[in-house]
Amino acid sequence: MNINLQDMNLIDLLSEKHLALRKRVTQMDPDNINKTESHILAVLKIHTMLSISEISRIIGISRQGTHKSIQGLLSHGYVETAEVAGNQRDKHIVLSPNGVECNRKILVIKKQLEQQIISKLGHKNVELIKTLLKEDWLDV
């Protein structure tokens, strides 16, 4: 066990585990997309179509940072721009077929990692963690 984790509060512990898991996913990804790009693809899978500003708000980084990541995803064919009737100002982003396939590969990786976590913590504990994280315990 990492001695540095012993003195951390809940917020920092969750952040550390989140960063470590995102890093592991990107290291195992055959498409070599970074953690921000991976996060954007996951958000687009859920929301189908979003503007760059909306993506920025959801993932919590600057619009400029999001724009740079979107440009990388566009250049590799993982996302496409979409026209929205009545909105000429904002670019809207959708998953391309390559992006859908990339998300599928990343989901396989995530399931493998979840199995590794289950083998260390036990199925019952992982289900408890998932249940607790799904609870509405933040007033945001």
C-alpha cells in the first residue's frame, strides 16, 4: 500500500485513484489517445452530440484545452462536426464510426481493469463502491 495515501482525505483519495485509472486505460489503449481525449469520447457516447463549450463544462477543462483535444480527435477521425439547425455559432461534435469503435475498445480495457480490481478487493466490495458512487451525496 502506498504510504502517501495513508494521510489523504476522501476527496484526494478519489482523485488519486481516478487519475491512476485514467492513466492505466490510456496506457493499455491500442489507439494511444490521451486521458482527456478518452474522457471526451466517453462523454460523447453518453450525450451523442455536444458543443465544444458543453464538453468543456462537463469534463472541467478550459474551452481552449477542449478545442485542442477535439482537433486531435478530428484529425484521427474519432469525431466529426455536425450542423445544428438554428445555431451557426457553435461547432457541435459527434462520434464517428471510428470513435464508436475506439469507445468499444476502451470499454473492453475498462472491464479488464474492473476484473483486476475485483480480484484484489472482491466482488462484494466493488459492488458496494459502485453503489455508493451512484448515490446522490453531493449538493452540486
